[in-house]
Amino acid sequence: MSKTYKEVVLKKGKEEAVRRRHPWIFSGALYPPKETIADGEVVKVVNTKGDFIAIGHFHDGSIMVRILSFKEVSIDQGFWNKKMQKAYDYRNSLGLLNNDTTNAFRFFHGEGDGVSGLIIDIYNLNAVIQCHTIGCYRDIKYIATSLDYVFENKLQSIYVKSMDTLPIKFEEYTEDYYLKGDDSETEISENNVKFKINWEDGQKTGFFLDQRVNRNILGSFSKGKSVLNCFCYTGGFSMYALANGAENIHSMDISKSAMEMVNTNHHLNGFKGNHNMEAENVMHRLSAEDLPQYDIVIVDPPAFAKSVKKRHNAVQAYKRLNVMALKKVKKGGFLFTFSCSQVVGQELFNNTIRAAAIESKRNIRIVQQLSQGPDHPVNIYHQEGHYLKGLLLYVD
């Protein structure tokens, strides 16, 4: 028997859209609630006849209900245990659990794992939870308990890092904190490449796990090559290039603290290769005449647009960046180019890179489409979850 929850009513004509299993219900699809509902509260969605439609977290915003289940269930410890077990089983099917070469991966990926607004990353048996919705934050103790449940109490720490991801209006939020343990950093192995991770001070949850597969692809092209890694952060692509025999690496990022971590990771792996590390504005440095050409250039910038209103300016920035990057690729070299802006879709991204290619006046072939790793799954009913777009280009 499910718990009794407050109800929100779906407008006539809107039921079919929900039946298509998209996990978001927008405010325009619902009648104004008859009673006060707190942000993050679990609600029951019904049609005008009172028939059950879904269970979800309520938020007073454009996305008013984020669906948790299309079945009438209670959102309790048992519910979260099942969600975490499904996430565990999926990562196990990918070979990411008890893996001798890789011990860091995304364990829970929002809508891709059935809960909008919840991100969990694992770093060598340390879990970092990031809540993007008040509903998930209110259920954080359930979530942490279910994590310990599926990992059989083997997790060394559980850290809640949601200060920068929750809505500003949420006044009940406390600073980032530990639910278990207190270690702020660890060393991880990713395809036998080592990285030092600090989840308290690092961007996002501490590392960009979504690029693992693409880093591996880059490594397979790197032997004997010169590589320019732009927006390198802590040097993920750079370390893979060095691990696979690159002749020399130039890592570049505006953040001095990130560059210090690049240096740390370089020494952690015991690399002896030529590695130039430069804390510099990438857009300015790429335009410099004294910057030479390279066999491989990587541009993996932060999101240039986080809203539709900023999409046009972002597209122009992506174009400028890629025109400059293409000029720094040697004849017969490669460009790895990415966008993590969710509002810039695959087609728009491809068109933008095509426009940059036209302006560069070089002969260019698409070698491969690139995307986020399989531990960042996309719900087939929620294509917005495909946020990381990339192209591997051969530049003649």
C-alpha cells in the first residue's frame, strides 16, 4: 500500500504527453494546486477524472513535477534501495565494479537512472552526492542509506556537495558536508592512469568522469605525437596521451589551481615526457602567433550556455574557438572538439563546427562522433540527457 500524497491535476489534453514517459511535467500542463505544497514534496499526479498518472517531486517552477515513478508506490527507503540496486546492477553489467584498472565512475546519472536531479560519483569507494533538486536533497538520508546498502557498507566516505547546484531560494540548505567519513581526497585509477581527486575543492564532484571513453580514444592516437590540451582542468587527456607514448604535451587552463593538479598528476604517474603546463586564457593563447601547430589539438571548454537565451552567443563562441583550434592542427593531424552545453544539441553543434571548418578553408573529415560514457546513460524518453557532444576530426 502506497503512502497518501497531496495531488496535482493534469490538464485535459496533457495526459498523452506524460504517457510518453518523459520525466518532466511543466507548470503549464497542471492546474494550480488546491493546497499548499512545499518545494521538494512528493506528490501524486492524477488526471481530471482522478485516475493515477505518476508520483514525483514537486517544485514551484517551470518544471513543476519531476517524475519518480509511473507506478503508485511509496517514496521510502525501500524505493531508494531499489533505485540504487538498479544503478548498481547496470554499472556491474558495464564491468565497472571490482574493476582492476578503473575504480572511478558515475554511479547515478539523473534521469538516465530514473531520478531527475540526482548525481552520484564514486571515487575509489568514496561517494560524492550532488542534488540538483530540493526533492532529492530532502531525501538525502534515504539515498545515503541505500548507497551503503548496495555497497555493503564498504564505502569509506559519503560527501554531499550540493551548495552550488540547489535553487538559491532553498533556505534550509546547509554547507557541503559528510554523511560518512571525512577524507577530502583520494587517488583513483582510470584505465591504469592515475589521478588525484579532491571532491571538496574540485569542479563538479571533483573530476570529469564523462570523458573516460574519449580519453581512451585520444590515447590510441597519441604515440609519438605532439598534443595541445586546451581547457585541460586537471589534465585528464594529457595524462592519457603521456601514458600512450605522446612525444610532448602542452596543457593549458586559466585556473592556476587546476594546473597545480596537472603537475601533481604528472608526477603521480611518473611520466618523464616533455610536458609544458601553462595557466593562461585559452581563447587569448590560441590566437597567439608564437603558439605552434600540433599533431593533436583538444578543445573541451566549460558550458558556454546554460540557458536557451544564451545559446546564440554560445554558438558564436564555439565557432570562434574551433576556427582558432583548427589553425593549430598540423596537416594530417586531429582535432578533438566538445560541447557540454545541454541547450546546444547535436545537430546545432555539428553545424557550428562545420561553419568553423568552412572559415578555416581546410579539408576536414569526420572520423567519429563522440559522446558521454555509458555510465552516464540517456533515458530514451529524455533526450535532453544527451549533453556531451563531440567530434573527432581529421584535418588535411
